[in-house]
Amino acid sequence: MRDINLDIAGGELVALLGPSGCGKSTLLRIISGFIRQTEGRVLFDDSVVDALSPAERGVGIVFQNYALFPHMSVGENVAYGLQAHKWPRERIGKRVAEMLDLVHMGEFASRKPRELSGGQQQRVALARCLAIDPKVLLLDEPFGALDKNLRLDMQIEVKRLQRQSGITTILVTHDQEEALSMADRIAVMSRGHIEQVSTPTGIYDTPQTLFVNEFVGTTNVLRGEFIEGPAVRLEHGPILPVGPDKAFQQGRAVVVSIRPEQLRFRPAPSDGAFAAVITTVLPLGAQVVYDVALTGGPSLKIAEPRDAEGGLRPVGATVYLAPASPAACNVFPAS
């Protein structure tokens, strides 16, 4: 880990997003106290907690495998943390019932973890975590073991619980859709450092680095040369006007990134339009993705809403496409 400077507000849900091995789980373990950093400080409410254990820091952690005790019932699992924190016995039963009701698991209190589905075990792990009133909730790839439909249900449930409890939450994930849908802000990580911290729309629409641009979402990358305009003269295509906020030295080698949904089909050749041939058609429910090949150049993806009455564009058809606007073109140094 290097050059980490991350400030998380109370009640905020921040996602640490990045590929495997980028350091996001290591950073989570540093925050929780399972790993001691070699330099720098971890502060909770402006108090340095580097010398404190995970229990003393007041963190609650939910792992991918849930880490429930198999020999204990659901109720006993939730009560375990309260007993470890030496809660009075008369308060423990009431708190366990309250937490199980919160995650809609009250009727399963006497069951063992092996008698529960993956989603139900996830709920119990959350209840056990929230029971001790942690200052910070840490979620380490908590939905990785769930199937797609159940994963979405649990994402909605965790978001509801987080909003209801107002607890500060840090979510580690490599799933960009999960981060984009759940987080108030996202910290995109690569090779042990943070590339960018922003809102989901900020990360997607205005990435600050080429890595963030290519890791989050799908994009088309074209090489070219920066010229006056501002614009980019592409290696395989026309001159593309770009937004006025893009500023590079004249003649600088750059790459232009355009999201598939930011490309538009044009009825005829025009300034800034690509001539291309459709090679693949992918109907994806309400949307259609076309893979098109530029003459002598790379292939591009373009997405548009599916018109139930208009049908699909045929493979082999020559089409013309252009960015929706100059602002749709993100420009980065080629290096």
C-alpha cells in the first residue's frame, strides 16, 4: 500500500473497487486492525486507533464465507459478540431478537447455519455484526458466494440496513456494478494505491485515469493525435472534436475513450462520423449491442435501445456512427 489518503464521512457507504491483488482487502484489514501498517495513521473520529485491536476499535466485519459458528444456533451466533462485550444477560436476548427481526430472520433463531441458504446466512452474519453497535461496518466481498438474483436481493437489503442504521460502511468488491449501485462514493484501486475517489456517476462519466476509464464499465479506445480545436485526429478515422476541458500539447499522442452508449448511428457520412461494418449483433433484452469493424482499424461496440417494431440492424451492413457530443470523448495521454 502507498499514498493512501482516504476520508470517509459518518454514515457514508464507500466501496473499495479494483481487480484481484490491487490491495483493497489489505486496506480493509489495516482499517480493522488485523494488519498493522508500517507508516501512516488510522483515525476514527479524529482519534488514532493504531494501537487498538479490532474489538477495541469497534468495527464489525462480514466476510465472504460469513464465518458463522456451525455448532451454534442462529440466535447463539448473534449473541456471541454481545457476550464477548460482556453485555448483561437480560439485555442480550432482547437485542438478539431485535437484530434478527431487522434482517427478517426472527423465525430462524433456533436453526443451525447448515440449515440456512446462503442469503439467510448472510443476513445472520449482518445481524451478528450490527448487534454490537459497531462504529464502522466492514464488508469484504460479502456477496461473492451468492447467485446473481440472490446477490441483487442482498445488495438491496444491505443498502436498506445501512441507511436505516446510519452506520459508516466500507465495502470491498471487484464487481463494478455492485460498487456503482450501492456506494455513495467509490475508491478505485490499482497496484496498492487509489487511482480516483468520486461518486459513482463521477467515476463512470469523468474518469481521471485511463485505468479507471477501462476498469469501470465498457469503453472503446481509439488512438490519435491531439490538435487544435480542441480535437483529436484518429489513426483510423476522422477528426473528433473533444470537450474544451481537454488540454494537451499539439501533436501529443493520446487515446480517446467513448462508451458504447455514447456512440450514435448516423444516416449518412458526416463530419466526425465513422464508417464501419456490423460484425456481431447481441440483443440484450431492452438493449442491443453491436460490434462493428472500422475499415483498417479496430472494432468498436455501440449500444442502443431495442426498437420492438424496427427490428435489428443486419450483420454485414455498412453504418456510420459518431459520438453523441464532444463531451462524450474522454482523452488521456497515450503513455
